[in-house]
Amino acid sequence: MKKFAFVLSLLTFALLLNAQDDDNPTGLPGDNFSLEGALELFKNSASPEEFEKQLNTEKNQVNNLDLNGDGDIDYIRVVSQKHGDVQLIILQVPVSASENQDIAVIEIEKTSKNEAMLQIIGDEDIFGEEVIVEPSDGNDEEEEDGGSGPNFEQYNVSIVVNVWGWPSVSYIYAPAYRPWVSPWRWGYYPNYWKPWRPLSWSVWRPIRVRYHSPTIRVVRTHRVVNAHRIYKPARVTSTTVRTRHANAHANYKVNRTKTTVKGPRGNSATKTTTKVKGPKGNVKAQKTKVKRNKKG
């Protein structure tokens, strides 16, 4: 019971700090998109086509992006690719008549009969560096390996969730499945979609945080390695997006410090603080994580 109470106290402390860390935006476009929310929508969608519709449904509040600065929310199209046991579900924004920008990609691999694993990877042009999110069983033991970025919670675990039972995954691995490529593009959108105005950070921040869940974790390790290798040469980027957010990228500097703290009965834990600083040294985002140290 004492061990449980100690772990619970550390987790509670870390969650409180993490909630405070999300108060500070990085200034990058990724502030305005929830990878966790997108993964939740994909989990509950019956197909990539339905997933695209859910991404572009205002009430789901996963997307707050306005990459080209026209004052309207961007439409996100879904492009899927199939390469044997590898499936790619690419989330892409038409920025103009001539440019598209990948926001994220869901990388999926079938590992054996009735087993598959996946990760969603946030694009580095949008988030400052690749952000990797994956499903969790909620009972993982945390281990330290460095972490990265203001919105990262580092877990280096051996438990990988089997997503074969997700309706969307079963659908795309059916023998008759043909990859969905969204027919919509710049200036041509479905009748059901009407763009809305982006929300301010003070309104958007608590909406984004609500998608944080013990069943979803942010990691540093590419587990779906074959899918990621296939996706890299297919990645689509926009010069307009890169230029428009060049200053935010230049200011995106990550610094990490580690300290040892004492818990109940003298037990120790490692506290890792990750900061993103602007050019004048001001902290633009901060995240603190506490991990119980293993006994030697």
C-alpha cells in the first residue's frame, strides 16, 4: 500500500505540472492540433473516409489550424497508402491551389495474424520536431531516456497495444479494401463542411488538454519502423508554411535539466524539466515529469 501511495503521489504531482505546462504555447502550428484527439477519432471511425469527416467536424474540436492565415480553419484531407502489411493514413492540409502540407501520419503495421500496432507522428514542420503518439493500456512503467520537446511525456516501454480490434484497422486490412485518397482539394470541399474561425489560445488550450488520457502516451521511439521508412520519401511539405512559421522554428530551442527529489520514506525520483526558450531567453513552454527511481 505504501508503494502504491508513493507512485500515486508522483503521478498526481506530474499530472498537475503537465496541466500547467500546456498553458504556454510554443508559437508553432502544432499548438493548434491535437494528435491525441486525432488518434481517438481514428480509433472510433469505421473507415478512413469517416475519419476524414470526423476530423473536419467542428464539434469534435481536434483541429484549430489556420496554416495560411486566411482566418478560417483548414480542411484536413486523408490520403491512405497500402504497402503489403504496412498502412499509411496521411493527414494533409491543402494550403493553396499549388501546395499541400502534411500535418501527421498514422503508421500501421500488421505484426502477425490478428495483431497490429500503430503510431501517429506529428510532422516536424508543424510541431518543431516529430511528435510520436501511440495507444497505451494505461498501466505502463515509465523509464527515462531523455525525452524531447515541450509537449513530450517520455515512456520507453515494452508493452505495445494490439489495435487489430479497432474498426478502422480491421477495415483497411480487409481483402477487398482499396486505399482511400480524399477527392477534396483546395477550393473543392464536401457540402457538409463549412469552415469556422480558429479559437484563441485561452479557449483552445483547455479543449486540447481534455484529449490527454492514460490510454494515449507520447513517446520518443519509432516502433512502426517499416511504415516510417516507407512514409519518409512520400512526405509532402509546403514552402508557404515553412516560410510563414520560420521565426517560430528558429525560436524553438529545447533545454532539459534533471534533478533527484525525495519522496515518502526516503524513496527517490528523477524530475526532468523540459523548456523551450525564445531568442531572448524567455521560456515559451515548459514541461516537468517525475519518475520513480528503481532500487539498485
